[in-house]
Amino acid sequence: MAVTGNGTSTGTGTGTASGTGTVNGSGPLAGVRVVELAGIGPGPFAAMLLADLGADVVRVDRPGGGGLAVDPAYDITNRGKRSVLVDLKSADGPARVLDLVERADVLVEGFRPGVAERLGVGPAECHARNPRLVYGRMTGWGQDGPLAHTAGHDIAYIAVTGALGMIGNPGEPPAVPANLVGDYAGGSLYLVIGVLAALQHARATGTGQVVDAAIVDGTAHLTAMIHGMMAAGGWQDRRGANLLDGGCPFYGTYETSDGGYMAVGALEQQFYDTFTELLGIGDRAPARKDVARWGELREAVAARFRTRTREEWTAVFEGTDACVAPVLSLREAPGHPHLAARGTFTDFGGIVQPAPAPRFSATPAVVTMGPALPGAHTGSVAADWDVPALLPKEA
């Protein structure tokens, strides 16, 4: 079956983008309360993941907004949350946050080191009100070290860990992998892992703790296997010279006749044999283990891929063990037959978006609310969390 890439989805979620629905009562984290101090990037994504898994996430937004210039109605990283407005710089702002903290299991913040303390909502103040609280801190450089108080973004964090230097073609600048490797893989996911581990500890001991999730630490941790390969002599410390970095001709991408691309990952011998046979070079492909002839093999593979369109090659390899797939765009991905069949993407509130992951057999996670608009849930949070002080003072 050819990939049509029509951007449709098998998801059946309903709701509005305004995020005025009810709190998700399903998912493995149902009953867990999370306070998120509004930020940008990895912090909101981590809190979204907790909300996807059923946690009751209350985002504390500041009056007037802030962060990236994205219409809040389309900020998917705020889906499944509720929002209240609190000015942490006002006289009673910190007290309102601490009222929430007293009733929470987790707090997530992404300020520079020392900022939460200056605002009066640092770990000491929060643990004084709630000793069981898991205090999750999301930064790029971490809470200490020479760069801890300097500004930065994903690209700088992954640069110093060696991860960025691994990506791209030899002789060319490193390729920028959006902000997926640092912000989300090395940042958000490690924060969530740390929060859940600390939450387990808090429930077992009654004592909370601070989770220092630094993007540099998480990203470096992601390179563990590569460091092992390098120590064993199986990885060269340069781009485009290794098995998994595009240096290998049977692990990379190739252009098709219509300007599309196919991704090849035929590492094992049996998969490679299937790949070369279906590609049509099985009888003349150079020996795959002869690294000296990898250039010749790459040229042969590239020449064959240029003879057909991406859709035609997709049809050739579909359903086989050749480990070949079309390179799709973000808009095309939801229409891929396998992803559509699994409901990997869902259409909720008119926005096509990734569905919650991973999946659970007993406590399925679902999207129940669209992005939380700033301050839209003050009333419901004040009632559900028993914090009436959140409500505006009557004139």
C-alpha cells in the first residue's frame, strides 16, 4: 500500500481546544496532583506527559502571559492541564502557590537556579508546607556548575555533551536535530523518570526530595552505548564514519526520483540480503563487510533509489523485512497506514497531534482536554483543591 500522507487520523477524541473539559480520571497516574510553574520547552512537555498519564496538572500562569509567541489554544504541550493565574511577584502570590503545593504530590519548575528561591517558592519553602512533595527542577545546565546561571538553549546543551557533534555528514557542519534530542529526550523524559522515581520513594518513606534534571546530564546519558562502542574500538569519534551515523551505506537515507527520501536500516545480514534483492542489486552489490568498498556500495544503492519515486519504492519494500521506510513529513506522518491503524496520532479539538504514549493494558491514557488557556480553570481548581484564596477578591 502506498503512503498517501493525507494528514488524517484514526483518533476519535472529542473536545474543544479551549481546555474547558474535565480532569482526566483515567491513566496510571490518576489521583496524582502536580503543580507546574509556567515556563517554555521541556518543563511544559514533561508536565503534559504527566497529564497524559492521568495526573491532575495545574499550571500556574503569570498574568500577561510569557514564553513563546504561540496561540495558547494551539499549544499542545498544555493539553490535559488546568490553568490558574498567579503573579508570583505580588505580595500574596507565593502564598497562593504554597497553598497548592500543600495539596500536591509534585511540583515542576524550569527557572534558572535561585529564581524560585527568590520568589519564595523554592524547595525549602515548599517542603516546609509539604514534606512529601517531589520538587522537579528542569534546567539546561543543572543547579550547579560553572554555567548553571548562564542562558542557553537546546543546541548549546547537546553541543557540549558530544551528541550534536555526532550528527551530520563529514566535512559539513553538524546537523541540528530540532530540539528533540536535548529539550525533550535529554530533558523532559529524564525529568519525568526522576519525578516518578522520587514519587515512589516519597510514598514508601513519607519524605519528598528535589529532582535536578539537567539537559546536559540527560543528553550525555543517552550516549552511553556510543561511549561503550568507542571504548571497544567500534566507534570513531567523527561524523559519518560509523555504523549508526550515516557512514554505513546500509544505514542511511537516499533520494528518490521525485525528490523524496527512503530510510534504510538493513544492519543484520538477513535483512540486508532482503534489501539488496528487492532493490535489485543483490547479484552485484559489493561485500557489505568490506569497509573499503562502502563508497562503491553507497553509489550503487543511491543510483537504484533514483530510478523510482518514493511511493513506488514504498510499495516495493512494504511488508518485508528489508528494514526500509519512506521519510515522511510531519503532515504526512498521521496518514501512514501503520500509524493510522494504531491511532498513534489523534484529532482532538480539531488539532491533529500525537496520542499519549506509552500504552497501558489496565489504565489506558487518553486526551481529555485541549490546551489550557491561561486562567481558565481558576474556579474549578479552587473548588477541587480547596484553595478558595485563588478566587478573585470581590469588590
